[in-house]
Amino acid sequence: MPTWSTFDMQMMTRAMQLAERGRYTTRPNPCVGCVITKGNTIITEDYHKVAGQGHAEANALNTLKQQQVSAQGATAYVTLEPCSHYGRTPPCAEALINAKVARVVVAVLDPNPQVAGRGINMLEQAGIRVDVGLFEAQAYAINRSFMKRMKTSLPWVTVKVATSLDGKTALSNGVSKWITGPKARQDVQRLRAQHCALITGVNTVTMDDPSLNVRYDELGSLKNSLHETQIHQPLRVVLDTHASLTAEYRLFAIDSPILLVTTKPYPELVKSQLPSHVSVFKADLDDKGRINLQQVLVHLGESCNSVFVEAGATLSGSFVAQKLVDELVIYQAPKILGSQGRNMLNLPDYLQMDQLPVGEVVEQTRVGQDTKIVLRMTGNEQTN
Amino acid sequence: MPTWSTFDMQMMTRAMQLAERGRYTTRPNPCVGCVITKGNTIITEDYHKVAGQGHAEANALNTLKQQQVSAQGATAYVTLEPCSHYGRTPPCAEALINAKVARVVVAVLDPNPQVAGRGINMLEQAGIRVDVGLFEAQAYAINRSFMKRMKTSLPWVTVKVATSLDGKTALSNGVSKWITGPKARQDVQRLRAQHCALITGVNTVTMDDPSLNVRYDELGSLKNSLHETQIHQPLRVVLDTHASLTAEYRLFAIDSPILLVTTKPYPELVKSQLPSHVSVFKADLDDKGRINLQQVLVHLGESCNSVFVEAGATLSGSFVAQKLVDELVIYQAPKILGSQGRNMLNLPDYLQMDQLPVGEVVEQTRVGQDTKIVLRMTGNEQTN
């Protein structure tokens, strides 16, 4: 492990700040930031903005080119290993070599099988000094969804629930508007905007008739840094075991991709009425006669880094019980709904403490009147 | 309302700090602090330590007397109106008059019917300038239990529950050790030590066989400021509707007062076996065939400022549902016990949001691994 100078740490911190700017826009690509220095001065910096467009290193070097400034002998700080393959853009390792930088500092290796150390090798073979591992954990965390998917082919799974202090989401008769306050609902909108896909169950659709889209007006302070046109709508996924949905629901009216997951074919009439932004994925049943969630995640993992589960207690509970969840986000309102109210997660009847789903609180913050508790689930079957 | 100088505010803040020192020891008396100044100097200060011993003002003046320092022309800052009646000690108003102080600053009036403005009157009639209301709300809060009891004849009621993030206290089979961590359990010990009485139900006694005492070793940092001999054991109250308890339980072995509340006489054999520190109160049934909780509180209010309910979901739930609770203290562990687990409070089947018990979060702090949430119940029938 190299010894890092204070300057190295400052520059990589800056590169990570730049990377973070892509949080809502780069998917399914990772967020990457790049800072290039000469002596004690930043000569250029940039980040990856949108998949298919320039990578962080390429963007930073392009600015230099336009200004006719040479990067020869410079140091490049990048939050993720530079890519080594021709994708929609040429490899960044090659661009750094051509720019004749003297040293590249990399926070974390890219687990993408198309990169995975090859970017480092290319640079080293060109005689460039490469130092890897500065703020590795922090840089990994910025792209934890991408990292998980590259390693396991499964997307990062976040389950959201809105509950009372006594763990209830509604009264026994279903009355629930509004348990949590407007600030918490804004925060949910931001989480929706961060995730590649949103999963719900057919019952939520038929009972609440939600649109399940990101509503720009409800993004709060995020609007200051993100233009409406930059928002990615998540793929809306509805688990509809018995193909019982019809085209009348509100979510279909919004022209943005929808995936219906079912185990049966939809009636021809329904199919003919569904708009063209709707596709169907046929899944198998699990041993409980429900849609096989693992299979759904594998399918979504082909294109999605992260999925956001906003569903009822049964579907959300199944994700938790099957240990498919990376983070459980609880918005807890300062209310008591009573023991007859509806539970937040329908879970099996555990008989011993060591059977329980376990997690670690990684965030606990006040969001308006409510408390947001993020539980990082630690007993998952998949490594991530 | 007088205009307070910065010095006035500093001195009353100091007096309140002194008052707080009596938090664990003065009951059923209020906590009171007194600071006496001449010019810009504190010439004496003290607080009320133990019921039956010197009041704050008397203690402070006694020190002056011993030092042969005159209080003539001084200003006295007291957190509670000086008493005007002969109790176990002579009236403090008289002591201040005799000491010839020129001004008395009082934070809050004493609602005790034996005082209630008369202390102020005595002082004013002796030609002393009296200014009332500096930090009134804060001074009221220090003695909120005493204040409630003086106004309503009912003790302050705190209900404690230890739950998971999903509002459960145990698995369906009752397994619950330990939901919360050692720091939370220490905090419960400190709450026990603050309250005059502790209420539990017969089921908790027969199932868990608790001692229900304050254990000095478990008081944590409180041990630094409080000697073991200063701890008051709360009156242990067991609600035993059908007089079914027998003398074999652990709580009887500890020689400290116990009150058994029942609706039936105990069998003679049991009575003969119960130790002498046990007394019995006969209560009526309410319309649901349970012990009338209001009646129990009225009885306890004859001598107790505050009661601490550490009971199962049924008894604790009854206190909440009957709107008898001032504060609900929730120790929330970062765990998920599952929907089949036991609920924290058994409450009625509410059908509308406006029927729910309501409160305001006045404290939310990390206690070891757990979160302590204090909900000040605002919909109580009694004013307090």
C-alpha cells in the first residue's frame, strides 16, 4: 500500500465529490470523478455524466486539449480504475497513456469483468506509475450498486417502508394517509430517482393506483442541482403473478418503461390495450406459489444496478425473509397506530433470535417530523 | 413581566443546576435551588436534598449564619416560590424576611395549595421586592411530576417499552432476551430511581419473577454523583386483580415497600406469609373487568409524584388507551422481530386516525446500540 500525501488525499476527495455529481444520471454506468494535477495545481477535472457519453478521464483530458494544455508529466486521480475496453467510448487507460501522464492514482479497481485490473496493467505497461487504494472503501460505496451487480449479477435491493413508532403502516381497515410527512415523501422521491428500477406488487397497483414515477416537483433541494430533463425514470416493475392487471391503471398512462412480471400469459384483449412502453417477463413460481424473486432479480440484474421495492407488507416481507435485501429504509413517524394496525413486513413466525433478519443501522436522521432509519442487512446470502 | 438582566439569568440558571442535584433524592418534595448574591457575587448557594431536611433557602442562609455573613440587602434567586407554611421545617419566606434580603427572584409559583402565592405575599408584605417568572417553563419542567400532582392529585405517569424497529417486544413464543442492550437497561435503572413508584402486572411477576428494585451497580455514570445510601427504592406496585400472587416471588425478598392492588381479599395463608413491607390496596373493577387504573393513580397520588409503568403490552396498553400517560419512553433496538412477534402495546382497534393516542417526540437519543424515543402524550384528559 503506497503512502498517501495530504495532497493525494485532498485530490481524491475532490474526485469523489465530482463522481457523486453523477449519482442520478450515469446509470447503469458507475459514477466516476477525475482530477488531473501538475505540481500543486489542478489543471483539469471532470466526471462521468451520462452513460454513452464521455467518461470522467476523457472529459477532463478533452478540456485540456481544447485549451491546448499538455498533461505530460501530470498526475491523474480517478475514483475508479480507468476502463481498458472499447465500449461506446474509447478506453480511458489509452487516453491517459496518449496524454503522457506520469502517475495515475486509483481509488478502487473496477470489478466489471471487462476491466478488472486490465486498465491498471495497460497503464503500467506504458511506464506510468499507478497507485491503487486511496479511499478505496469510500469510492466503493459511491458505486455500491454497480459493484454488487458486477460481482453477483444481481442488483442492489433497497426496501422502503413507512411506519409508526409501533411498526404499523396503517390501521386495521387500511387507513394510512398520511403516516409520514411531506419531507419523508420527498426523500422517497429522491430514492426513486436514484434507483434503476422500482418493484411493486399488483395489490398496491389495484388498491392505491399509484403512478410510481419520479415527480420532479417533489424532489426538494435536488432540483437545485438537477434539471428536469436529467431525471431518469426508473423502470417500473409490477409483480402480477396471475396476469390480472388491466390497462386502466394510472401507471400505464405515463410514457416510461414498465415491466410486468407474471407466471401466466395476459389475455389477448389486455395485451392489445397495454401501451408500447409495457413489456412482460414470464417468471416461475417459488415453492410457496409466489413469483420467484431471485429469478426476477437475476433478470433485472442484466440491465439494472439497483432496485427499489415499494410494496405492501407481503412482498416487502418476502424480500426480507428471503435475505435478498441490501438496505431496509424505514421512515418512522412519531405516531402510535396500535396493535390492531397493519404490520410493516409480513415475516415468518421466527422461534429463535438467531433466525431473525439482521442488519446494522448505518443512518438515522430526522426527515421533517419523521425519522429515517437505514438498516444495512448483513445476513444476506449473496456477497455484495 | 420584569426585565431580566444577564446576571439575573446567570444566577437563576445556577439555581436550576443546583435544584437538579436533588432529582433522585427530594421526593415527594420538589427539587429547589437557591443562590444568594450581593453586588455581582454569590455569597451562598444550596439546594433541597431530602424531604424532611432543610429547604434550599434555609440551607443557603444557614451557611451564611455559620460564617457570620449578613444577607441584608442581598438578592435571593429561588427556582420555586418560597414556602409559607410550617411543615417539617419552618417557612422559607419567613427565613428570607428575617435575613433582611432586599429582593427575591422566583422562577415559578408553587401550585401546592399550602403555598400557592402566599409565599410571595409574605415577602411583599415585609417590603421585599419580588420578581416572578424568570425561566418559568424550565423551572416548571424540573418539577413537572410534583406540579402535575399538586394540580390534579394524580402522579406523573411514564410508561416504558423496549421494542424492535418493527414495534415488537418478543417473538411469538415469548423469547425476548435481550432486545435492547446494556446501556438501555442502565437507563431504565436511572428512570426507576427517579420515580416514586413502579407499577407492573401480576403476569410480569409470575412469568419473569423480577425484583423490580433499583440496582446501584447498574446506574452507570449516576454512581459518580449519588452514593448508594442516597438511592430511594420506588414503591413497587403490583396489579393483581384476582389476588393470585403468593409469597414465593423474588420481589418480596427485597425489604422495600410493596403495594399489592387487588379486587379480592388474599387468602389468609398467603397474607400470613407476606413480609411486613407489603401492604394491600383494594381497588374496583372498571367496565372491562380490569382494575380501575384511574383509581389506582388517585390512590398513589396521595404520596407519589410519579409512577413508572414497566408492564406487559396489556397493562401498558390500557394506560395508553385510557389516556393516563404523560410520557411514553420507547427503547428501540436496531432489530426486526417479525410480524408474528408480540406487539409493544395492546390497544383498541382504531378505525380513524383521530382516535389514535397522540404525542410529540421530545427526546430522541442514541443509548448504546439502541434509540431512546420519548413521546410526550398530548391528548391526555387531565391537564398537567
